[in-house]
Amino acid sequence: REIVALELEAKGEALFDGGIEVDESYFGGNRKAVEGEGRGENIIFSLLTRGGKVYTKTIPDASSVTLFPIMAHKTVPGSIVYSDD
């Protein structure tokens, strides 16, 4: 985990451009709980270019207040961002 984190951090300053897909993933917690209601999970936010470049970050919640600054910091203005919502 430490090696992966160091490698991602070294590449972490690169900006994404073109078509970028974004999504969050939930790991751990209770499957029966309703989404967003204290399931005790880790939330991972990912940006992916269609060429294969990936950036991931652990986030406290999946609100637009949390996600928009990450996207603004990691993408080139004018890029097309694809999301499921």
C-alpha cells in the first residue's frame, strides 16, 4: 500500500484532459444499510481517461462540495467529464 501511495503521489500532479470518466466506489461497511447513512465504508473517488490514466483519492463523502474541487484541480479546463449522475 505504501509503495502504491508513493507512486500515485509522484504522478498526482499530472492534469487530465479530453474525455474523463469520474465515479465513486464504496468499500467495506454494511450492505443492508441505505447509501449515505453511516454504512462505515471507505469512499474512493476516481478519475479515468479513456487512454488509461487513473487518479484515485479517499474522500469523506460523495457530495458535490467534496468532488467539484478535486475535479477542478485535476482536469484541464474545457475537458469533457462523464459521470453516472
